[in-house]
Amino acid sequence: MNDDFLPPPQGKRLRVLAAMSGGVDSAVAAARAAEAGHDVTGVHLALSANPQSFRTGARGCCTVEDSRDARRAADVIGIPFYVWDLAERFREDVVADFVAEYAAGRTPNPCLRCNEKIKFAALLDKALALGFDAVCTGHYATVVTLEDGSRELHRASDAAKDQSYVLGVLDERQLAHAMFPLGDTLTTKEEIRAEAARRGLAVAKKPDSHDICFIADGDTQGFLARSLGSAEGVIVDESGAQVGTHEGAFGFTIGQRKGLRLGIPADDGKPRYVLDISPVDNTVTVGPAEALDVTALTATRPRWCGTPPAGPAAYTAQLRAHGEDVPVTAEVLDGELHVSFTAPVRGVAPGQAVVLYDGTRVVGSATIATTDRATVRSRPEPAVTV
């Protein structure tokens, strides 16, 4: 049971830095931590050198108005509040990484990278240096303290709101200084908003943020085109025949069906999906849905929320932020995570994170590097003229 939000016993009062995005979740999380008796200070992270270039409107992340909303919430809660400028670090570790991954034909998750590099690295390191004991956020996940004092990361009590997938990059040290006040309560989002209203927090009715915070207009392909420049290339089928053109392979992801604008329909009339992205020759390969079936994957840069897996073992895996659990066998070999699926899965793209679970416990996360397809299809070699 997570006991961080019960009235602290003698000597248990913690100095807590509450990351306040300007949204309702982080505001209620800060209020709960303060109500539990902890010494809470609110901080809003300024993540853009030009906040007006980030998403405007009530989105709950990264804009000037979000900073103001966070400040007003801190005033109502009655806690000190500061704005910390982490724009340069965010640009290097999240935005530049996002662009580079797409340029390499991979599909990154910027929210996961932000948690790893910003909220629980740059922010946490600064908090600890200033004498804080923990960083508090509005994520829906649960930290469980064991008898020996070590900590485990578990799914939120409400599976519908669980965000443990994007926290699977946290290591044991970071978990020891993490607080998630919302993760241990079976409350709906409407109830969280009602709680915010009871507390007098103006963000109670503020819409949630669903899109990438640093893409102001929500047009990911347009953002990548502006960052990388247009580069016309071809779309081919599995035989190598051209069936369309594109303005940059970076605008596609494995498993994509919409927006392909193919000039030649498939022989069987069925939809075609992106099977392969080759940034070297700027070529996108499309084919039938069954060609997306993946039986195994290899992932790099593993990060463990405690002890790494020892030998092949059965787990469940989540492959997307809102994806379902699938049964797998996983083991670590030469520093890489090897995962085999009990049944083929689709929509698996290099660059995504695979997060392992043992029941509700998060074992760790790694970045997908390669996949094994159930049906191996390769593009034919070009004909050689003698």
C-alpha cells in the first residue's frame, strides 16, 4: 500500500517538489500531498524558449497560460511556487531526439523521454540538490514501499487511467524519490475534477492535453517537414513496384493505414499498411495487414524499475501508451532485451518502448530496435543490366 499520502508520523514529513503543468491532475496531486502534511513547493517547468510557439488554448502543458494556471492553483493550495527554465534541456533531450528518431525511420514516444530525461532526471536532480526529498506529479501510477524499504512501480488502481507505461523508464533510485498521489485511488476523472472544484481550483474544468506539447498545431508531419525538409521519395509494394510517392519517409510509421495516398490499388482491393521505412533510400514499403504480424523483438537501452529479469521468464508486455497487455517470454542477452510473443501482434515499430509487467508491477522498459515478422517478405533486388 502506498502510505505517502497518509498523515506522516513523527519524522516522516517530507519536503516535496510538486511538478505543476497547469492541468487538473497535477494540481490535485499537489493539493493531496500538502493535505497529507508534507512540506510542498510547486514548480512549473518552462520547456520552450518561446512559449507562444507551443500549443495554445487550455491544453494543460507548456504554454504561458498553463504557467499562470499552475501559479493560481498553488496560491489556492497555499504553497510556494516557482517557474524553472528547462527549455534548453527539453530541446536537446526530447525535441531533438524526437526529430532524430523519425529521421532514422523510427517512432519515438516523447512523453516517455520527457519523464526519463526531464521530470525524473533534470528536475529530480535539481530538487535533491536543493534539499527536497521527493518529486510529486499527477501521473496515474502507484509506488509501493516494501518491508526492506525498496520501492516498486505498479499500475494505477484504475486501469482505465493507468500511466505506468510512460513511467517504465524510472530506475530504483528515481522511484525512491517519486510520489504519485492519484495512482492509488479508484476515482474517475470526473471525480478528480469534482475534487478540484471543491478545493477551489480553477483548473477543474480545464480540458486534458492529448497531443504532443511541442507541436503547436498538432500537425506532426508538418512539424517534421519543417525540421527535416521535404524529401520526395517513392512508395512501393512488396514486389518493389511503385504505387505512390511521398514528401518524406519521416512522415510515416509502421502499421499506418491512413494518409498513404496510393495511386494504384491492391490487386485484392484490401487496405495496405506501412510495412517498412527505409531512410537510406527514402522508400516506404506497403502491404497487407497480415504482413505486420510480429512474433518477437529485440530492444536496446533497457531501464529496470528494480532487479533486471534473470533468465527467460513469462511476463506481460505493453507496446503503446494505451495498448493492451500481451503475454510474452523475455530475457536479457548481452545487454539487450529479447521478447517473444505467445501470439503474433501488430503495429510494432522500432523506436517505440516495450514495457514489461509482472502482474501489476512494472519490471522495466526498453526501446524496440528490430522485430521478427511471422511472414518474412523482402523487397526484390533490382535487376542487373549486363
